[in-house]
Amino acid sequence: MSDLMSLLGLGSAGIAAQNSGVAVASNNVANANTEGYSRQRVDLESVLGPPLEGGVRAGDAQRYASNLLASRIRTASGSLQMSQASADALSDLEASLTSGATIDGKIAALFSRLSQVAATPTDSVARDAVVNAANETVTNIHDKATAITDAQHAANSRIVDNAAQATLLAKQLADANKAVARTGDPVAADRRDLLAKQLSDLTGGSARIDRDGQLRFVLSGGAVLVDGTHAASLQTTPDPTTGLAKVEVVDGNSRRDVTGAIDSGKLAADLTFRDVTATRAMSQLDQLAYDLATSMNTVHSANAALDGTTGHAMFVAPAAVTGAAAALAVDPTLAADSANLAVAAPGTGPGDNKGALALFALANQNVASGGTKTLTDAAIEMIGAVGTEGAAAQGDVARDTMVSDHLAGLRDSLAGVDTQEELTNLARFEHASSAMTKFVSTIDGMLSSLIENL
Amino acid sequence: MRITDHRLVDMSTAAASTNQSRVADISEEVSSGLRVSRPSQDPSAWLAAQRARVRATLADGTAQAFETGHDHLVATDGTLSQISDIVMRVRALAIQGASDSTSADGRASMSTEVRGLFSAAVVAGNTRSADGEYLLAGASSLTEPFDPATGAYRGDATTRAVTTDATTTQLASVAGSSLTAANGVDVFATLDRLATALSTNDVATVRSLVGDLDTATSQLASTRSQTGSMMAVIEQARTAHGELVTHLATTISNAVEADTAVAASELAKATQALEVSRAVSSHIVSMLNPTSSG
């Protein structure tokens, strides 16, 4: 009798164990579309005992996961986010620089007008056309300078937003560490992995799980953002000179500038775009505007206006290279009266055109970029550099997408939920549970008969 | 490798999305006619096309300049032709006036005609271009070059060059100084002196001026010849410009324009790939749907 009672216990444990399998399979199916979810399994183990006892018991649900793979996915995802964000920022800037008339086109049009005024140097229509072309060149350079500045400020705003988001994620990651330590729940571990990936998407860096089971998140350069259950914050402070945000890891009273250290994720893309790409483009545009104004002024001021006077500037002389694009302006006296256009050699008459020819000759002289390029080539190459960088970023996106897809496949192979497979598991556990129920019912019948015959 | 049903769906969706992007890209290429519309699509091709566009803009400017120069030369040649015709007529009158058979009254009458021709010649010498410049004034092109009363030249010897391409210029004007003593005889002064000699019946002077009129004739012929040479060079520049424009258009086309036939073929292939990937996606979804038949 006591053996039959033991068999009832075995049956009961068996039903419980099989039901655990049903529960885990159902949970897997329920989370088939949950981002970051790792499928779980329940391991059944036989209970040792005498031949008629024994039985089965279910262990805790285990998640299919690989910390190494998760680390590779974080790294690849950070890299993909960086290249994608770079490609987007560069594409926007490229569109601004190439939409409508380009700078090189406007400068070429100015030279074209100068060649025409050389054929009719006293013609007010031709002289006005030169002044209009100069004004249009100035407007175009202003527009492009504004576009670069806007793109730079947009990147700066994204940096501020993403730093705030990273601070939030770091705190959530520390909380997830706490939950994993407290409960050991696989779902908490999934959430922690997901948060670490989202943080990597923003900041790059690396996360490792130490022997104590706690995840530590370290930025490139060594600044610790999350250490177990403790999180530092990523704060932005405007630089007093540029007004652009510098990024600091703040932990209590400690502040560490990581602006130059972040080398992956969206933050790195925007920092690189803001501090390298846009800064270089603006610097090249400033240099172009400076070279345009100074080279034209040198020739223009040496020649004579319609009234024979010399010393007239064509553009307002730039004070310095920095800011020259935004400050570029046609000389007010020329803008007011095209008679001040100096296209005649000094000491000749108004019908002379040697000044106009000398101004036109600048089109083919290396007067830009330290005497290495023509003005139009410098303008073309400034835009081309943004395009080349954009093409490289798009190539990086394609490469990083391939790597990420490959790793997603590996993760899916390991941890993804296959609903067909889970339905099979469900049926398998359900059948086993039914069989155990029948087994219990049979034992119950035997016990009833035994009791009745007593 | 274990591949889940979700992975199959993701992969087929990604394939359909990639093919859809490809169709969109090629459609844009076909509709715009441009293979490269942004530098990032093909940096070196965009740079080559942009440089060609700059050259084309400069070439357009120089073309307008040398066409204006050509127009001035045509007008100048017309003026010189008028003056030349006048000088020929005056020379005929001078020969007639130098003849012993011509009476004093006849010379007086000739003088009146020569005076009229002198005025007509000065008016011709003071011809202006369409843009208001005096054609023969040199750099002083806003001032009448020849004194209407005396025919004295008040301009200078400056000639004007125009651009014929990005780096070359060509003279495209002659100054009225070519009709002055500096280059032979002073044409208008010679006419004036002849008119005076005829009116005063000064036969000796009339005879001596026939030689000067011969010199003036050859002076005008030489100046017209120079004008013709300048126009010929501009004609050559016009031909070269046409070839350059064709070359630059070809360069731009080769660099950034789409080959319509190739693009259409690519569009057909991409569309077919998209349809197949959609069919595969649909098949996979149907296969994974436990409630679907079959």
C-alpha cells in the first residue's frame, strides 16, 4: 500500500514536471515576438530511487543565451548604429550642399560674367550682371554656411538627447543588474542584455558580465558607466567657446570628459560629424570665401573703375579666415553702383578691359587652398569630400548590416523562438502530462480496489 | 544551423525590402535620366561631371564674349568699308580735280562734294556699337573719337582682346589711331585738306594729295585686313567652342547620366526579383500559418 502511495507521489511529480514543460513552451510562444527574448527550456531530471519509485522533477527554466554572442551583437550593433547615423547626417549635409545651385556653379557664373564684361566694359547691363553674379555667389555661400551650421547644431542636439537617453538606460541597466542578482529570472537577464545593447547603440563601449554575475558597462577610454547596481550619468555641458556640448561621465563629484573617447554608437557618429566633418566643411568654406575675396580684391583694387579711380574692393575684405563665409559681402560701393566695377587698366580709359581679363584669368589660377587649387575646384572638392565620406558611411552601413544580420542569425539559431518547434514541445509535454494523469488514475483505481477489499 | 520560422519571415521580408529599394533606385534613375545625382553615389564621377559643368559655364561666358567681339568687328569692318568707299570716291574726285581740264568752278563744286564726303566719313568713324561704345575710340570708348569739325582723332591706340576660351584671348577691336599719321597718313585730315585745296583751286596741293589718298586707301585696306584676320580667329574659336561643348556634354553624360537601355533592363530585372521575393514571403507566411490549408 505504501508503495502505491509512493507511485501516486511519483505520478503527481510527473504531472507537475510535464506541466512545467507546457508552461515554458507556452511562455516561449507567447514571447515569440518580444524583442530581446531568449527562448527557455525546462530540464527534466529523473529522481533516483528504488526500482518502483524514482520519478521525475523539473528544474528551473533556463534561457538559451551566450554572453560571448551577446557581446559580439552589442559591438556590431553599436558599429551599425554609428555608420547608419553617420550616413544619415552626411546625406542630409550633402543634400543641402548640392540642392539648387552649387557654390562652384555660382563662382563659375561670376567668372563667366567677367568674361562677358571684358567684351563690353562700359556697358552698364554687363557691369550690373557682374555685380548680380557676385551677390548671388555671396548669397549661395551664406546659404551653404548656414546649412553646415544647422547640420552641426542638429548633431549637437542629437548628442544632448542621446546622452540623456544613455543616462536613463544606464540607470535601467543598473536596476536590471539588481533584478538579476535578486531573482535570477531569465526574463530579467534578457532585459539586461537588451538594455546593454540599447546603450551600446548609443555610446558604443563594452559590457562584460563578471564572476559575480553583474554586468559592467565601460565606455571606450575606460570610463565606467554602469558598475553592478551603480550607474553614473552621461551629461552634456556647453563649451564656453563654441557653445557645443561636451560629453562627460559624472559619478558623484567626479567628472570625466569623454567627448573625444566615444568611438562607436550614435553618439560617436554625431560627435564625429559635428567636430570633424561639419567643422572641416565649414573651415574649407571659410577658406574658399577668404580666398575668393582676397584674390578678387587684389586684382580689382589694382584696376580702374569707370571713372578711372583705383583702389576699389570687390568684396568686403575678410578680417580672418574663420567666419569668412558668413561675413562675405560684396563691397557696398560696388553693390550700390556697378560703375565702381574696376575692369580697366589704371591710366587707360573706361573702354579698356585688361582688368576684366585679369579678373577672369583668376578662374584658372591656383589661388585657393594655399595656392594649390582653383576657386571652383576648391568648391567642388569641398562638396565632394562630404560625398566621399557619405559613400564610405553607406559602405560601412552595408558591411555592418551584413555582420549584424549574421549575428542575428546566430542568436536566432541559439535563442530564437520557433513556434512550430514550441507547438511540438507543447504537444509532447501535454501527452506526457495526460499519460501521467492516466497513470495516477490507474493507481487511484488500484488503491480504491484495495481499500474496498480490506 | 537552427533556423526559426521567425527568422525565415525576417529573411524573406528583408529580401523583399532590399529588392524594393533597388526598384526605387532604378526607377529614380530611369525617370531622372541620371545615374549619379549626388556625389555619394559615385564621388569620382560626380567630381568629373561637376568640373565639366564649370568648364561649360566658363565656355558659355567666353562664347558670349567672343560673339560680342565678333559683332563689334563686323560693325567696325562695315565702318571701315564705308570710309574706304568714301576715300575711293574722294580719290576719283582728286584725280579729276588735278586735271588741267577741270575749271576752278568745277573744283569748287568738287570741294563741296568732298566736304560732304568728309562729314560722312567722320560720322562713320564715330559709329557706335549696339551697347553704345564708339567702335574706333580705343579705351576712350565713351567719347566721340573723331572731331566732327576737323576729323582730328581724340581717342587712343588701345585695342581690346576678348576671351576665346578659358585661357586664350584674341584682339577684337581696332583703334581709330590706325587711320592717323602714325600709321601712314591722317585719313580725315587728308580729306579736309583736299576739300580746302579744291575750294581754293590749289591744283598743286590737289595733285600732291592723290598720293596721300592712295596711302589712305592702303591704310584702310590693311586695317580691314586686320579686322578680317581677327574675325577669322574668332570663327576658329567658335568652331573650337562647339567641339568643346560637345566634348563636355559627352563627359557629363558618360560620368553621371543613365544609359536608358541598361537602366530599363536593370529595372525589369529588379522588378522581377521583387515579385519573386514577395511570392517567397507569401509562401513562407502561408507555410507557417497552422490554419492555412495544405
